[in-house]
Amino acid sequence: MKKILLAMLVLAMFTISAKSQHLSQSYTTALGVKVWGDGAGISLKHFISTNHALEGVAYFWNQGTRITGLYEFHFDIDNAPGLKWYVGPGAHIGFYNNDGYYNNGNNNSGGAFVGIDGVLGLDYKFKGAPINLFFRLATLY
């Protein structure tokens, strides 16, 4: 069981994304999978300019769902081709069922929640391969 939890933690920290545009040093659009806590999600990141990206994430877990939108600022790291760091603000909205985390034992059929997000991370694009790996250092909400 501990090995499974450790594997889930590693997967939660790293996301492998297949880019959908070209095989150069950078990418324009990426579709990815995220694993976090007791759920998983699908992400779509699209660069609207060289260093500005929009990312949408839809998380699903046994107690509900959450949709997050992020605006990310990407910055190059000197002498590290393919590696960038990023930071940005965002927001989320979610819905939970009767057994949801936010329910606190009340006898209702579920509810909704909203929140503010912030993100800080590293983004690495493998040269010549349709794979992008990123590590999210922090998500605030």
C-alpha cells in the first residue's frame, strides 16, 4: 500500500503531456493528465504568446469535480535549454456530492465551492520528442 501511495505522490508531482503542435524546442498546445490526492484530472495548456499560457484543468474524484483556470507567465532559465519556470494566478469552481469533503457531515445532497489559485512550477520540453514534463511546485487555493 505504501508503494502505491508513493507512486501516486510521484505522479501527482509530475505530469507528462503530449504536445499537439510541432517537435521543436517549444510547444504551442499540450494535453496532459494530472494525478492529485484521491483523484485525477485532464489539463489543456495553450500558449497565447511566447511566454504567456492559459491552462484549464478538470479534476475528478469520488466526491465531486473541480474546474481550474490558470494564466501562466513562463520564463527561460539561462544555460538550461528546454527548461522554463512559470508563475501565475487562477481560479476554480467545484461541485461535491453528499459524501464530499466540504460537507462536514451535513445531510444535504452536495454543493459548490469557488476559490482563488496561484501556481509556481518548472516546465521541461524534451527536444525532438512530443513529450513535455512539468513539476508544479505550488498550487494555492
